[in-house]
Amino acid sequence: EIVLTQSPGTLSLSPGERAALSCRANQSVSNTYLAWYQQRPGQAPRLLIYGVSSRATGIPDRFSGSGSGTDFTLTISRLEPEDFAVYYCQHYDSSPPMCSFGQGTKLEIK
Amino acid sequence: EVQLLESGGGLVQPGGSLRLSCAASGFTFANYAMTWVRQAPGRGLEWVSGISGSGGTTHYADSVKGRFTISRDNSKNTLYLQMNRLRAEDTAVYYCAKPPPAYTYSFPHFDYWGQGTLVTVAS
């Protein structure tokens, strides 16, 4: 079973700064099946990135994803006030079909 | 416009049962696998179950296997989650979520989510 570990647990930054959020898997995963979500308080998750680096529809280009194997990164190039939220990485395993999520990184205003 | 609307949550005693529904609109429901994801209060996301577009294939997280049953009625564009033998640790907001187009049998990621329905298991 794939276990995803996100770090840091909380990241304190200021608007305009660059954020780098890490997601590490306990074994190598397929690049096709690594996604990132943003969740604001009281809202459902929102898909940001899929397939490691493809932006979902309507997602600003300040969001980017990278990585391979066991180490993946979500980068937000210049933080906007609305970007302060919790971020989750997610992996899909096709055999047997199941999903796993990281525990989340809270991005807070410094 | 894609819409997913969950219902059926509420307060239930440990050992009790509850059935959640997710009414879908704005897309050809039968062409998509569907899933349930839950989130305990103040905690992260946990995948619960998935079902193929036809309903013929189902999958469950180990934490709910044997207690929860996912199903769908494509004539009503509705997804269900029958939850039996509920435990305190099942307390969570339950979301239904759909994969992007062309995923009838799998659910690699989720481009639309409902707003969730809260299930509280307590005496």
C-alpha cells in the first residue's frame, strides 16, 4: 500500500513569496496518478494538478507540480491571499483500485 | 454545469446504519466511475469506496470493507453509500467525487466534488 507523507505540516509565508510543498511516497509511484488538491475552510477540495504536472482547468499558472519516483513537489510561485489553505497530494493505485491521500500541508499567512 | 449533491447524513448511534445519496447532474452519469471520500473533523481526506460506471465493479478501503456498500442507480443519476455497523471513527463529512472524462472504470483523480454531508456516530 502506498503511503504519502507531506511536509512540512504547516508552512508560514507572506503574500508574494514562493511556496514549495513536498509529498513523499513510501515506494515508487506511477507519474500518471499523482494529484494535488487545495481545500479552503468549509469547502470541498479543488483539483489543482494531476499527472504530477498538468494543471486542472482554470488553475492559475503560478501553481506547478513536479517530481518523479517517490518525491513530488507542488510549487506556488507568488502567493496570493486566496492561496492560504490546506493542500493534499493524492495517489491512485490501479491494482487493486484504490486511492490514498497525504495528511495535508497547511499554508498559513506569516 | 456539473453538480453533485450529497444527502442522508445525520446523527446515528454506534452499531447503527445510514444510507447516503449523491444526486448527479450536468454530465452523463453512467459514463463515469464514482467515489466516496470522507474527512473526519479537523482531519485529512480518506478515500472510502469507488464504483465503475456500470456498477459492476466496486472497491473499498480496508477501514470500511464488509460494513459499507457502494451502489448506483444510473436511471436516477444517483450514487449511494450504505453504511452499516457504524463506529465513532466513521464520524466525518462524506463527499462524492467524480473523475475527469473517459474514466469509466477507474478514478485517478477527481475534478468535481459535492459539498459533503456530515455523519456523526455517537450515543
